Amino acid sequence: MANALVYSKEGVHRDKISKGLMALGFKSSFTADTAAVTKLLAEINPALFVLDWHSLDLTRNAQLLRAVDGTDADGKMLRIICCEAIEPPMLALAKETGVRKVLTYATLGLELKKVASLVQMGASEGQKFLGEVRRLRDAKKDDEANKLVEAAYAKDQKSPDVRIEYGNLLLLRGDLTKSKDIAVALIKEDDTNVRAMNLLSRIAMKAGDFATATKVLEKANVLSPKHPDRLALLGNAYYGSGDKAKASAAFGDALKEDPKNQAAVNGLGTIKLEQGDSEALVELFSAHSSEAETAGFFNNSAVQAVKEGKLEESLKLYEIALKALKTDRFRGQIYFNIALNYRRLGRLDEAQKACKRAVKYDDGFDKAKKQLEEIEALLTKKGA
């Protein structure tokens, strides 16, 4: 007997779903507590997850389906939606979160029989493919993921899941034309394909067309609201078009949905940086980012400032980074970078102090030791 987890409030709809699943031999567990869903998924390991659409509003349905999708990376569990009538937002969310079927209460008995056979068949090829790509990306095995996508596309150029991943790969490689062709074709075939809309918006931004990117993302956000990654994309589109107020709001909304969304943190951080609000920058990264992410943002910003000849600005960025870091893990590298900047400015005494601090925080930092020797040699020569 297969297990099923059903999110549904008590009432007529729950009764219909319960009777339908019971008739097919499912052992069903019911909940109306969104916070309990992840725990229940782990406890009962269901073969089927059912969302009674009318138990929540659109935004909370979206949040719940994404949370469920996040716990089921392998695509092993079948997911369905039950509703009064099928509407575009349901279809958009279904495609975005791995939902296999959207059923109406009126046809529930007949349709559940089909679902039962799908459970026996296991995950679809598309689910398996996306799950494997996701696992490889999460493991930082991008080369393997890219080869998998290329092989899948060579074998099957009809699957929307394969095509969208291939379009993303083309964008990564800078082939905007072919990538756009795929995104446009997918949206033409299905105007609720929000993943294709995400791709099209990224292509538009890469080409500098922020107006198109904004329009596409706003439509996608209506169909499938409050997705943190899409809100971060929307923030980038607003920022690119010069509307920093809307960009800040979008990045802020993304962080409400996902406090660790690094794209949103970096976007909001860039705006705070331009505003010269160092206190807000420290607070932002301290609250939302890891040590590595914090060091990475400030180092990249400082390096860019150096490229633009803004050495003093670069030094300020490193000083802000030191305040934002919670541990000493990256302090050695940051002090080393500060030492290099002081040396470029000819401020050798300060360069020496920074280099000594770099070695203090990382006594195995050979580059810093070598740099310190060179700086001290210059100071000796200068004092001779």
C-alpha cells in the first residue's frame, strides 16, 4: 500500500480526496499545517503528494509547492493539485514545481485512477532529468551537468524540460540568438511556462534590453508569485532600467521569501554601496550571507574599483568587509588585499601593517609573507 500526503482543510473537498485515494488503496495522511509538511514528508515517505488548491491563497500555494519541491530533488514523489477549475496560475506553478497533474473535483475519481498508474510508473523522464541536473549543479559539477544537458538535447529536442536546460546552457555560453529562439518557442507553445520566461528575461538583460526583461518577469510573477529567484531577477531588471526604488523593493521581497538568496543580497548590496550606506551594508551581509559570500561580494567590488583606478574606494570596501565578517576565516586574505592597495598608493608603512595582520591571521599565507619581505625591503631602501 503506497503512502499519500494530502494538504487540505477539513470539509467537502478533503472528503472527496480521501474517498478517492482510499478507493485506490492509498494510505493517506492529512494536514492543514504548512509548517508540518516537510516533517511529514520525511516521516511517511509518500509516493504521492496532493495539494487541495482552495485550502490556501495563490501566494501560499506557491510557497508550499516550492518547499515540497525543495525536499524532493530526485523527483521520486508524484505531485498533483486538486481544484474547482483549472486556471493559468495553477498550470504555471505545476510546471515550475514538478507537479504532474492538475485535477478538478468533478473528475477526481476518474483522474485519480490515472494518477495511481503514474505512481506505479515512478518519476517521469523529465523529472529524473531535472533532478539529476540539479544534483550536479548543487555539487558544483557543472561540466558533468553541461554534458548531461547536451546529451539529452541531442537525443530529445521535443521535451520542454530538456529544451529549457539547453537554452540556459546556450545563454551561459553566450549564444543569445539560439537561446532566445528556444525561450520564445517554448512560450509560444505554452504561455504559462514561467521557466521559459525567466530565461527570456535573462537573455534580454544580457542584451541590455531591460524594458523587455521587466515586462516578461512581471507577467511571470503574476502567474507564479513570490518566487525568490524571479524576484531577484526582477530586481536586476529594475536596476538595469534605472529604477533603484523598485529594484530595492524587489530584492527585499526576495529576501522575505528566502533570507539566504544571494542574488538578492548582492543586488541590494550594490544599491546600498552606491548610496554610501556602509552601516546598512554591514547589517545586510551579517544577516543574510555566509562568510564566503560576504568576502566574495566585497572582494569583487573592491577589485572592480581598483580596475577603475579608485584605490581609496577599494580600501573602504575592504574595511566594510572586515566589519561584516563574523569570524577570522577570510581576514588574512582581506588584509593582504589591503596591503597591495596601500603599496600601489605608495603608503608603505600602512602596507607593512596590513601585511603583518594578514600573516597574523594566516601564518601559512606564503604570498603575504613574500609581500611583507618586499615591502620591508622597500622601506629599508627608502630609509637608507
